[in-house]
Amino acid sequence: MREFVVEADGGSRGNPGPAGYGAVVLDAATGETLAEAAEYLGVVTNNVAEYRGLLAGLRAAKELDPDAAVHVRMDSKLVVEQMSGRWKIKHPDMKPLAAEAARVFPPGRVTYEWIPRASNKHADRLANEAMDAGARGERWSPSLSTAELDAGDARAAADAGADAEPGAEPGAERGAPGSGDGAAVGERIAQSARTAPETAVVPRPSADAAADADVRAAKTVASPGWGPPDMGAPATFVLLRHGETPLTPQKRFSGSGGDLLGLEVTVEEGLRETDFGAWEGLTFAEARERYPDDLDAWLSSPDAEPTGGGESFAATGARVAATRDRLAAAYAGRTVLLVSHVTPIKTFVRLALGAPPESLFRMELSAASLSAVAYYADGGASVRLFNDTSHLR
């Protein structure tokens, strides 16, 4: 059985604020970097970003070998303790993410270890690259990433300058020797391992670090900001909002209820509408009259839930993003029609643009309208169409 080490991290500049995650899959025996993943998430909390990093790392490992054993190393005590089953998961935004992470591999094939932040430099660099790219209005590009090299340099500097990480727990590992010392990295990982699609996964072949740096530097200078021409055909999602229902012209909250009639379809749970809780069937004015404080909180924070235990926009966003990653991997190079609802379709567009959650309130999406987003192999996305109703005229 192959053994992988997944190192993952997430960050939020504001908490909640502009956020991103990074994850790396390493060969447990050699320390070789096998895959990297990173993504800008828009405005979410730090904990959501950390869980999204964990999910990306586990999915990348599964893409490499679904039968592997995985040892996860993170500097998030919360995620490690919750996923190890020692802490309860109380926050509603964390529960679906934790449940989804637990389903990636069968029970017993994944173990978790907390590590100091200084020992998680590679994933931390990836998360920051994703946030920096989002701030520029771009998607993280693996071809331009220097996270692995930067992390190696940081470990080498730490080894040269100190015998122990400041503030580390007794016995905690320090960062590995410089990135050129593959055997030492492998030894460090093997000692820490207790065992033995989805987001864009980028295979990383072994290469001399100096040559790799030269290639990346050249790409950084030469790239005009567009993806390379050899990425292949994208996975294109044609997003169709369902037609008018009795509640549509009355502009009432309408979430997870309803039936599918007359068509043989494949039901995708991740594309359901947001659960609006006690607001289901109410107009905005009626919700404002009955639940003014809850509505104000909902309008001001993506983490706020509708009255009665509904679903926050942050939870909807995490659900849609996970569904997008899986479908984009399953339908690479193909065009797929997804019939869904207002919030999921707007979320597809928001995430593709790297826009904040409040942008959901600034989009008009008509009944039976068409939108389209293309997803490329490097993780980039292109919004091709939005709210087109020309076929109705």
C-alpha cells in the first residue's frame, strides 16, 4: 500500500476576509512532492479555509492512488482534533466540511497530526499565493508557483539559524533540511507518519531545484496572464436556472423544496438551493417584519444562518465549490448542462470571478436564464455567459 503525507493550510485576511487554501501531497518514503492544490475562496473564515485545504489535499491524494494510506499534518489544532474525533464539531459551517473530508477515504486509512506552523511552510505558501492571486483578480496558477522552493529555502534558513523552533512544543519537529536533501525530507516524513476529482491536482515531477527555479522565473516573466495553450478543452458547465414556479413572481424565499417532473435526470445533491429555514415561502418584506435581527445579520455576514437553522451562504459556497471540483474533474473536456437554483448558480459565477460573498446580492438571475463557466486543467475559470434570456424572447 502506498503511503502519502498531506500537508494543508488555510488563511483568511480578516477572519472572515479574503481567504485561500493550500495543500501538498508528499511521498511518505522519499519526501517527493507529488501534487499541489490551492484556491482563492473569496470571503470566508480561517477555519473554513483550513477545512477546504484539508479536502483539497485528501482529494489530490485519492486522485493519485485511491487505495493509499494518508497521514495528514496541519498546524490547525481545531481541524486535527475534530477530524481525529477528540473534539466535537459544533459550528454548523464546519460539520458538512468535516463530514465530506471523512468520506474521501475509508475509515482508518487517514491519520492526523498537529505540527507547528513553521513546519507547514509549503502549504502556507500555497495558501498565500492563492490569496495574493485573488487580490489581483486572478486564479492561482501552478505553473507560476514558487511555494515548494520558498518553503525549502525557509527550512534551510531555519536549520542554519536555530536548533529549535521558537514556541514549539517539546519534541516537536523542526522544518526539514533544504529542499535539495530529498532523503532527509523522506526520513522526516516517514518518522512522523503513524499509518504504515475534484480540485485541480497538479503532478509535480522530481527536478533539480535550481533548474526548476529558472523555469518558473522564465514563465513568470513571459506569461501574459493567460493559461498555456496546451491545457486541453475545459469542462464547461451550462447553468440553467429552473423555470418559473408559483413563488417566483411573488419573489418569495424558496429553497430546498420542490419536485422534478417529466424528465429522467441525475440528481446532484450539491446543486440544491440554500435552505432558508423559517423564511421559506416569505417575501423579503415579511422576513424583515418577523425576523429583523436575523435578517440584518444574514445580510451582513456570509456565516449567518436564516432563522430556524437554515443554511448560511458560507456553507452553500463550500458545498457548491466541492461539487464544482468533483464535476469539473469528472467531465474534463466536456460540456454539461446543470439545472439548478439562484444561489448555486450565482455561487458558481462568484467563485469563478473571485468575487466576495456580498456580490450574490448584486446579481440578477432570471427564471429559465442561461449562464456558462469553463474550467481549465490548471484550475483557471472563465465566465462565458451570464443571465442570458434571449431564448425566451
